[in-house]
Amino acid sequence: MVSLRSARRRDDDTVRFPLVLFLVSLGLGLAALYLDRPADRPEALSSFRANANDVLLPIFRVIDSPVRGLENVGPWWRRQFELADENRALRQEVAQLESWRDVARSLQETNARYRDALNLQGPVAGDRITAWTVADQSSDFVRSRLLGAGRLHGVRPGYPVVNVYGLIGRTVDVGERSTRVILLTDFNSRIAVMADRSNARALLVGDNSDFPRLEYLGRAPNLQPGDRIVTSGDDNVMPRGLPVGEAVQDRDGRWRVALFSRAEPVDLVWIWPFNPVAGPEAAPGAGVEDPPEALALAAEDDAQPDAAAGGDETGAEPPAAPEGDG
């Protein structure tokens, strides 16, 4: 009996959750969910919530600042370690670049001496013309760009156009203030190129894809994947040495070029003035008829060897020269 009474007393001492309070809480929760919808929310409740937010906003800011600062302590220190490692790597890269700079200066001086000794004259390029891409006029059959520079800025047809990565094409239609550039990937683009490693010659042919083909390589071309492709200047259309891309092979084993200029969108470009080497027919005075005086002198020059070698018209031999007295 004592144990039963003690158990009943313990049950009476515990806190019981009345059923009525549970139903009231459930009703309030459902009402709150229903009123939380913006379409069903009363205007008074919306105004009350807005005013409450205005009042509690400074308190939330004061409470949130230390919490947010503690949350950012770990990422901040992690970023500091990353910056220290990046700074160390950049210092090593700068040291390597400084050594390569000294090598480049030495090679540049040696190259200048060789040019002076051999009397080599490279292609002369004028000051570059800076232009922005105004419109992309590419389609399924045409790959071109419209630039905001024209004849008033010194642009002429046939000038090469490059960006910070390499050659992108050449100018074709030049107006007073605008120029259309045909890209290397266009179907009508044909440029003579070569491999920088082996000097293997080829023709870069566009086919409206992102990787133009290398044609006329020969049966056993000295070409490897990753070879740097530059302009050869053999076509007298582009100067020699402009960077184009890297040699790659497609699934069919055909050689193509991954253009350097495809790394970024074509926005800011430079137009390099290039004057091709004039042919012999373009020399001054070529094609002009010779004057009569020049024709007469040429006829006399042609007759003098015949008279000296063959004698007169009768066929008599010329008299022998008198012998000396010894």
C-alpha cells in the first residue's frame, strides 16, 4: 500500500500538458502559417511586423557583428596563409623571369650583331592601331568581326589583326570609320604558316570550325602535337613570326591548330600596318617602251661583236697583225 501511494504521489507531482493547451497551440501555429502568406496577411499585421523589424534592426546589428566577426576569423587566417604561399611562389617566378630577361637581352644583342653582319632587313611594321570590336558578324557560313577603326585611323585592306594572345585574322572591308575582319576560322581564310620548332611549312585553312586545318604538309611532316605555329610570310600576306596557335590532331589524324586567340573573347585588338614586298612588275619604269635612242645604242652593241668575229660581208678574213721585231 505504501508503494502504491508513493507512486501515485509521484504521478501527481509531474507536470501534465493539458489537452486544451495543446489544441490552442496547434491552432495558433496553423493560424501563423496561414497568415504568413503575403496574399492572406492582414495589413495591420504587415505594418506591425515592419515596425517591429525597424525597432529590432539596431539590436540585431549589434548582436550580429561579433558573431559574424567570429565566423570570419577562420577564413581570414586561412586567406592569409594562402596569400603568403602565393607571394612566395610569385617571388620565385619573378626571380626566374629576371634570369630569362637577361638571357633575352643577350640574345637580342647577338641577333642585332648578326643582322648587321649579314645585312638582313626584316619586315618593317608601322605603329599599331588600337580598335575595339563593335559587332560580331559571325554566322554558319561567315566568321568575321566589325572593328571601330577605318581609313581615318590608318587602316588598309590586308593588315593583320592580333589580340594579346595572337593572330585573329586580317582586314578585308575598310570604311572610313569601320573595318571588317575575316577571322582565321572563316572558310575563305588562307594563310601560310610554319612550325616554330622544325620550320615545317603548311597552309592554314579555315573551315568555319574552332580549329582550322593544316594543309599541304607533305607525306611525312616534321610536326608534333603542341608545336607552336607562327606565320611564315611565304605568301607575302602576313609578316613572319606572328603567333597563331598550337598543332593538334583530330580523331581522324588530321593536323589542326588550336588558336591562341580563342582563349578569350575578341574585344580589344591591334591592327599592324604591313606593306607586302612589291614584285618586279611594280618597279618604277617597268612596262614603259624604250626610247628610240636606247634602241639604236642596243643595235650598235649587237653589231660590234659580229664585226669583230666574222669580218666583212664578203667573207674575207681580216688581215693578220704585223709581227714585231722581237
